[in-house]
Amino acid sequence: AADDPVLADLRHAMRAHPVHSLPDREERVRAADRWLRELRDAERLHRQMAERTGSLTRQFDRTCDVLQELGYLHPVAELPVEPPEDGLPPEESPVVTDDGRRLSRIWSETDLLTAECLRAGVFRGLTPAELAGCVSALVFEARREGPGSPSVPAGKVTTALAEMRRVHARLADVEREHEVPVTRDLDLGFVWAAYRWADGQSLDRVLAGAEQAGTELSGGDFVRWARQLIDLLDQLAKVADQPLAGIARAAVGRVRRGVVAVAVSG
């Protein structure tokens, strides 16, 4: 190894380097090592950012495909083409439909499912208490799954919830087809509580009834979910057509009472 000409040349080059004769050369070498490590870290972060940006772009495109298939966006190909005044080619952007504008005014984890239920007329003919019970399935999420499915009020509530499940199944099929996250399923654990409360029953009876139906709720849990229910009902009152808008507004008033009203105003 001592006679290796390559190694000898490297040693000669190292001794001939201007830094070799400096008194603080070791400190400079350590600084260079740190710089190289930081450079490699920066390059790694740039690669990660590029990968994530590409992933976000693909996710956005797939989401647009879902919205186009469901009629919330108009594909560019379906729009009438008019000669642009400035002579430039038109932008290749989908156009929001009337249903899409309504969807944009719904802010919820289940916004698309809510809009689909509205469009399907699922809530038509419900009373304020029945509407509160059904809409609660769009906001409530149990902390843990209990044994079996919670019971729900018979009659129109049961019918509407069954239709909501069918709407969710159709939506989930479209989302899976386009490889986007599937909207979570309905959770029926708050239906009885919301229905009874909007029907004017006391908090004690509401909590006891919820437990009998299969959901244990503390007073704090009930108020928290009631506030979220009010928020979505209020949005429905603003985006739905009459008479549903009026029913939703009445449901807001029926839920916002007692301890719930105190919590909301506070």
C-alpha cells in the first residue's frame, strides 16, 4: 500500500492543498463535513417535497374526477367553446355547477355525502326532530364501536337512514373507482339522543334513552355533539330549498335549548 501510486498522489495533493498548512484546518474540515451533511439533508427534503407535491396533484385530479362524475363540476369537453376575445386558448379548468356551488357552502367531514343526500331528497317530509336525528348520523362518531348497531326511531327516520346508507354506498363506489379516500359511513349512535332532545325531552331522559339504544353519553359528550349537529343543520338551512330549509331552521331552534343553548352562547 505504501508504494501505491494513486495513494501517493492523493497524499501529495492533500499536502499541496492550501487548507493543509492552515493552523485551523481541522475546524475547517469539520465545518465542511457539516456543510456536506446539510447539503445531503436539503437534497433529501427536496426529493420528499417533489414526491409529496406529485402525490397531492394526483389526489386533486382524482377528486376532480369524482366531482365531475357526480355532476358537481362540468368537464371542459362538455362546455360550449367560444372564441376568446384576447385570442389566447381557454384555460383547461372544469367549471363548478349549481350543485357544486351548493357543495362549496357545506363545511363538514361528510360534506359530499351531505350534498348527495340533499340532492337525492332523502330529508324530504321529515319533521324537525326527525331531521335532527337523521343529520346526527352525518356528524357523530362513537369513541368505540359497541356490540351491534344502535337502535333508531321507527317510521320516517328508519326509512331516511336506510336511503342515506344507499346514497353512501353509491358514493363509496365512485370514490373507490377513482382511488380517493372513501367518505366514512353513517354513525347511528346519536340518532335517538338528537331526536329526543329536538322533541323536547329532558337531558336525563335523553341520556338514559341513548344508553338503552346502545350509546353511552356523558352530559359533556351530548353538548359537544349537539353543537356540531346545530352547525350542520344551520348549513342545511342556508343551502337547501324550501320547505327543507325552514325545517332545518326549526330543528336548529329545537336543538339549541337548555344546556346546549348555554354552551353555544358561552
